[in-house]
Amino acid sequence: MSEAAQEQASAPVFSPVVAIAMAAIGALSLLFYVVFAAYAPDVSGDSDPRANVISRSAVGFAGLAAFLREQGIPVLISRGLSEDQLDEASLIIITPDLENSAAEIGGISSEAPKLVILPKWRIGLDPLHAGWVRNAGLLSDDIIVKRMFDSEGKSATLQRGSGAQPVRLHNGLDNSNSTTGPITSLQTISGSNWTGFVTDAANHLIVARMMDGDYYVLSDPDLMNTHGLKDLATARTAAAIITSLRDNDGPVIFDVTLNGYRRSPNLLRLLFEPPLLAATLCTLLAALLMGIHAAVRFGAPIAAARAFAPGKQALADNSAALIAMTHRAHRIVPRYAAAIRRRVARAVGAPADARDDVLNECLEKQRPSHAQAQPLAEIIAEAGKAQNEADAVRVARKLHRWRREMLHER
């Protein structure tokens, strides 16, 4: 094989930069998916065509929330705020539909004043524009009254005008007068138990409250929905009504729990909010450091070695492993001692082929005067008496010390 072919075969499939980039993109994608999954309920609803503050359709009230913010009035959207948080509001605006009942509306308990905006229009989806609606006519006034005021003794009646014309209103809360833009089929409310606060020129009730209730009711949503606010006069009238109903400088809260946007407990969201946010950041940082550490700690992978390594070292290692497997190391200690004696004899010039006793005596005469090891004859005698691996190791250590003293090794 040529050198070029060998280099091509050994080249990595991906460069380190590409591999790191792919891992980083995958980790960030997973993190973004988890975050979006946690907060998706809070940001969804822009295409909701119903009459609520999240809806951007003609009958929705997203335009009212934006208009109030432009007037310097703080606005919050409640998906399940606590009662203490609701009590801090200057006004709570509730936008029920025919799926809600009077009991559900009354379940929003708070000391802050509350304004209920009644439904009016039957709508259909616009197939050409997501989130847009088409006018399908007026809702039945009897159905609205039955759903919104279903308790005995609290009768109410809705009346509707004809055509589209401006309406002159009198606000009894601040004793002011205003004229709206054209309102189609003006919807008003009446009843023996109702007290009017905002009325039209014919003294029909636009904003009213039951004598024994704590809810204000706006009879016609066109005074505050996006379709109505397109007219500047109507927008000014809506701002004046809301300003007169507020009892402090707190935020105006739009409650959307009745519209199906109640926030439920979510473990994923808790991980990205205090006090668990700090722990989440520490976990992500620890994971990042572990990834970096694993990527650079070991370096390039080691090439696979041969199953049987060549050379004397491999032979010695295999022999030692075989002896260890048989648990008979003490049987070879006498021969090991004799081999060490012959090696030292050759190194110091002693006759290595002499008899054992003669060679031991010769080597003993050449021992340094300051030697501390046992005499060689005693060590060899002890090697012949070894009974187990511990005895073998002890004799080997004595032979090693004797050899170092004879050869002046350190």
C-alpha cells in the first residue's frame, strides 16, 4: 500500500472542530427544546380568535392591553395569580364567553374592583389569515343572560340598537361626558337590581353593577375590543372608563383563567426560575466542564497492541504469570538463589563453576566489611526451606539486598 493510501486510511472521519460543533449544536438544541417546552403555555395563544386579552382578532382585547401600556398604565395578564397578587391590582378585567357561568365568574375572589365584559358577537375563523375572524352575526341576548346571570333574583335584560352610529356617554364615576365612534348594534343592560355608572343619552346602562354585587359589567365589548379601538374617540372613551374604575395606581390585570389559560404547576418551569435557577446553572456548568475534561484528558486513542508481544520481556512476564497461576513460586526459590549467585560470581570474577561450598566461601571473602545482609550460605539454606509464597518473597528480598552490596549498587 502506498504512503498516500495509508495516510488516507488512517485519516479521521470527522475533524475535531466538526465533532465539537456537532456536539455543541446538539446540546444547545436540547436545552432550547426543554426551555420552550416549559414556557410554551405562556407564549401560546396569539392565534386564539376568541374575545380575550391574548387574542389579536377584531373581538380580542390585545389592543386594549397595548393601548393601556401606551398610556402609562401597568398591565398584567393573570394565568392564576395568587389572591394577594390580585388584591394589589387597581382593576381586574374579566372576559368570559358562553362556556363560562356566573359561578365561575364569581370564583375570582379579590378585593380589587372587577370589570366583566360581556360577549356580543358570533364569530367564524378566517381561512385566509390565521388569528383573524369573520362576523357571523350577534349572539342571542337570552343565551348571554342565561349564562352570565343564572341566579334567581338577579334578572337582567339586554337591549340592542340598530345600525352603527356614535354614542354619547355620561360617566357617573367622574361626572364626564364623551362621544364614541360608530358602534354597531349598541348593547345595553337593564334590570331592577342594577345601578348604572356609565349610561348613554337615553339613560341605558353601559357600565352597571348589581346592588348587592362587587362586579362592574360592561354591556358592549365594542367599546374596548380591537375592532372598537380602531376609532380614536372610542379608544379615549375606553381609557376614561378604565381610569375612573381604578381605585389605586396598581396594575390593571386581565384574567384569562376563564378562557382556558390557567397556568398549571410545571416542574420544567421551576428549574428555570428562582430559587432552583442557580442549581440548574451549576448543573449545566458542571456538565460542560465534564465534557471538556473527557474530550482533552486522554488524548489520541492508543493503537491496539499485539496479542502476544515479542521479546524477552514478554517471555519473562508470561513465565511469571504461569508460575503465579500454579501457586508454586516457593519451589523455584533454590534455583533462583543459585542463578543470582552465578550472576554475581561472574561480575566479581569468582569461579562460577566451583562447588557450592567453595563458591559461597569465595564470595563471602569478597563481601564489603560494612555489609549488613545475611551471609549467602544462610540465605541459600533458607531458600531450600521455603514453604509458601511469603517465604519466597522474603528470600528474594534478601538475595536482592545481598546482590546490591556485592555489586555496590544503589
